[in-house]
Amino acid sequence: MKKTLALILACCCSAVAFADDVIWDDRPGDKWENSWYPLGNGRLGCMVDGGARKLRIQFNVDSLWTGDKNLTKDVGDDRADANYNTMGAYQNFGELEIELPGLPEGEVKEYRRELNLSTATYSDRFKVGSIAIRRRIFVSAPADAVFIETYMDPGEKPGAIEQSISINGAHGEPKETSSLNGNPVQLSGRLANGLEYAARAEFMALGSKLQSVVVLKAATGKTLFSSVKREWFDKILARHVADYRKYYDRMTLDLGKGDMTIPTRERLARVKKGGKDRGYGTTPTTRRGTATTIRTSTSR
């Protein structure tokens, strides 16, 4: 069930969003299945937990399967008597971790994370001491990659962002870790059916002490990833939003707004207990937005 859900959700999800086109929470996700936020471009997708000191991003591609080209050795997949037991299973690709080791000790305050359904963009923000962190994440179809931007406001003391990235494969590959100015991290392997796969994450050179951008790419087959070219993050984001909105804006349905002053998690819990919420009726705006985001970002 989890692998099937990954195929649907992990490949799913600057314009102004309708109020109910935003899902948000005041704490990181603790369960992959129901509290991590999904993003995707139709081929490459991920789930984001929103961890403050360590951000976890589980990623997939739509072609990583254990099955063979044919359903059986002797029967092609166009035959009605094919054996579907040999189709194989969809596979988790791996996980990217981004840590902020330079943050001071202390409580994480003013935390908020959200998934903007109208732009298929994740964002979060929080404070530790006088340092404020803001992050934005999206999966671009034009660039075919995951982009993770981190911005630091040092507050009272001057400083620079400290960051490390690690990539963990889901099939026993060795873990690789790198610092902000270090080499790319990558993994590669081959499934039992002979399918090769590879993933690579690296920092985009920005020349900024307060901003960083990590770019993650993943694919199956014989893959050679080119180095990431320096480019303004907002331009990459604008192309992503323009591409996504061509599909998202095909239909608009507004049945009223719910209470956006409390986290979506609490709104859902209230409705399950019999409470009323205009944003979570039988055909709410948010549900239309969620369905459109998933449908657009998984199928294209």
C-alpha cells in the first residue's frame, strides 16, 4: 500500500494562491503517510517532512520498478492471459537530508510549513535564537529537478549559512555527505532485473553567504548528470509556476473559505469529530485543489 501511495503522492504537487489553496501546519511532519507534504513534476517526485535542523526529502521516479519488460518470459504484456504476478513492484529511490549545523542551541520558534496547491511549492520558516530560516522547495518540470532554497537572516550577529547534504539510497548504497562548498553527493545502482538508476545532489554556486540552493536529480537507465549552472532561483521558480499553472488554472471552483487561522491538521480533526468547516465540505475548494495538484503532477 505504501509503495502504491508513493507512486500517487510522491510524484504530485510568483502567483498568489486562494486562501484555501494552502495546506499548512505549525510543526514538522512526523509520519510519511499522512503528514509529509508531496511535490512532483509528473516523472520525479518527493515527500518533504519539514524538519527544522534536519530536513528530510524522500524521492522517487516513475520508472524505478522491479518488474521486467514482459509480464512473463513467454507471454507479452498485450496478451489477455499474461501473468500479472511478474509485473514487479514500484521502488523507493532514496532520501536527501539537509542539515543546518550552524544553528545555535535552543528552541525552534515561530515554525510554519505550508504546501501551496496553486503553485505546487512547499515553504517553511522558523527561528532559533536571533537566526531566522526560510526555505522553498519545488519540483520543476522544465528543469526536471528538485530545487531546495534556504535563506538565513542572521539577526543580531553577522554570519553565514552553514549547511550539509547527505544522500541515502533505499537499496543498500553507501551514504554520501558534503558541505556547502563541497563536491556533489550521488548514488547509483542496479536492480535485480538489470535496471540501472542514479541520483545526484549538489549546491548551486550563488556567491551568497546567506542563501543556498540544492539541486537534486534522479533517473533510471544509463545516466550522466551535467553540472548545475548558476541561475537566479526566482527565475527557475517562475518557469516552474508558469508551466504548472497551465494545467491548474483549467478549472476554478470556489465554494467558500474555511478557517485558515488554524493548521490544516487541526481543521481535519475537528471535522472528523463532527465539527463544521466550509473549506472541508463534500466538495470543498481545497479538495478540488488537492485533486488537481495530484492529477497534474503525476500524469502530465
